[in-house]
Amino acid sequence: MDCSEVVQAVSEELIPPMELKKGMSIFIDILRRADKNDDGKLSFDEFKSYFSDGVLTADELKELFHTIDTHNTDNVDTDELCDYFSQHLGEYEKVLAALEELNMSILKAMDKTKKDYQESTHLEQFVTRFLLKETTNQLHSLQSSLECAMETTAEQTRQEKQGPVKPDILSIQLSGRRSTRRLQRNNSLSPNNPLLSLVNSGVYDEDGLWTVQVNRLQKLIDRLEQKEIRMEPAEEEVLDSKSHILIVQRQLTVLEDELDEFRLALRQYMECACAQTGCLHIAVQRLANESRFILYEFWEHNNVWKNHLQTNYSKTFQRGNVDFLETPETITTMLVPASWWVLNNN
């Protein structure tokens, strides 16, 4: 090794590691999880596999990839990932910093619990268990709101790409003001809940929701004026597989002690489901003097419902039901002709 090589090696050793801003360490973890072949960088296939959200097209993802790849190496490294996202974090810079601190605080608390729990008194052990449970509840509530917000923003983007949707085929929604009040009343993390921020920032379009309510009222008035729903067809008719809608009935028997928590989870589930394309209507009934709920869901077709079952908010609702329900829920499905879903105004 000559002198120049020695100087270069010493210089490289003296270069301190890159200092990341608070909250940016998440992108090191992102690259580690997305990097399938462990070469320290992301190819386009690895990038697409991790960042694809079902909304951006393959061409849009490729354009984003090359935008981030400022070194023009056809690979994305940690520096490029951090440089790009640091310019677009906005308020989420504080969120990521807080999550970083929260992660460290929880790890320290878990470490102390592991060391001290066995030697604690029964009352001190009770307090530890209670605090663990409440911490879990707070995090779960926050996760549910974030998942609902994620599904809603993704659905809004899909609708924008597809063009404006006619109000009369939108699913039933709570009005903007009522939705805000209910979220504030029922969510333990309010009023700083991200879902409420979405409501206040306009992601939940209050004017559009009021339009839906007006259309519903008009249909109700039509029915009161003896304009009945006509069930069609009256005679035998050959239909293709896409000419049916799917009706799902879900019967849920809830533990008495879990009713309040279940109602909150059910509201969040229904609000997210109603925002999905392909959801025609959702209604819920509770049987008198019982803690049994019957949920009716109307979907455009079977595939839409299957996709709905894979969403984060649906899986969260299913996980919660493990604790809420006295017995496993009963699900019944039925296909009916789509032509029956017609309100006869004649």
C-alpha cells in the first residue's frame, strides 16, 4: 500500500457517519425491509414491491423512482431516500420524531418492567399491567384512526382518477359535523386525532356528504308518496355473473362489558367501509334486550367484497372482535339481481 492509499484509508476512517435529523431513522428501517437481497440499495423491482400502494401506476412509480435516484445509478440508497422524503415531510417530520422518541421510551419501559416486575408487590404489578393495557389501547385507537385515514385518502385519489362520482350512488355517510362530534366523543386520543385532522382539513368533503343526505331525503319523500321500490325482473331472465349485487349479513353477539368498545370499533369500521368504491349501503340493527347486532352490507359484486376483507380497517375490526364477541360471528351471503337495486320513481 503506497502513501496515497494510506492517506485515503485514514481519511475514510475519520469521516463521521451521516447524522440524520430526528425522525429520519425510519427510512433506514424502510430500506432494510425493502432490500430483499441485502445489498444496501433498492432496485426498481424492490422499490416497486415495497412502495406500490394500489393507487400509483407502474409508470408513476418508475417516475418517482428516477426522481429519488439523483445519482442516476438505477438504484436508490439511504441518502437518496432521506433526501427526497425530508423535503416532503411537512407536519409528519414532528410525527416521525415523536414516534422515534416513543419507540425508545417504550423499549426502556419494557426493559425496566422485565427487571422489576417479579420483585414488585401485587399492587405495583397491578399498576404495571394496567398501564400496559392502557398504552396498548391508546396505540390501538391511534392505529385504527390512521388506517381509516389511509384507506380514505387512497380511495379519494382513486375517485379523482376515475372522475367525479354521482352523489346518488355514493354510500351512506355521516355528515361532516356529526362525524367530527362523534369522533371527538368516542376516540380517546381526540382532539389531536389524525382522523379528525382529515375531517377538518377537507379530506372528508362535508359539502359532498350533505349532498348525499339531501338525495337520501328525496328518496325517502318519494317512498312516503307511495312511490314504491319495484323488484325486477318479474319473469325469468338470463344474467351474466356481473349482473348481481352481494348482500352480506353478519350476526355479532357482543360481551356486555365490551359494548362501548365494540360500538366505537363498529363506527370506525362502517365509516371506512362506506368510503370504499363498490359499497352500496351498510346498515346495523341491535335486537331488543340483547347484545346481538346484525350488520347488513350491500356490495356491487363478490370481488369487491373480497377486496374489502383484505383492507387494514377490515382486518383491524376482525382482530378486535376476538375480544369483543361472546361467540364467533355468523356470516351469510346472498347474490341478488343488480336490477333489483333500482328505486322506481314512476
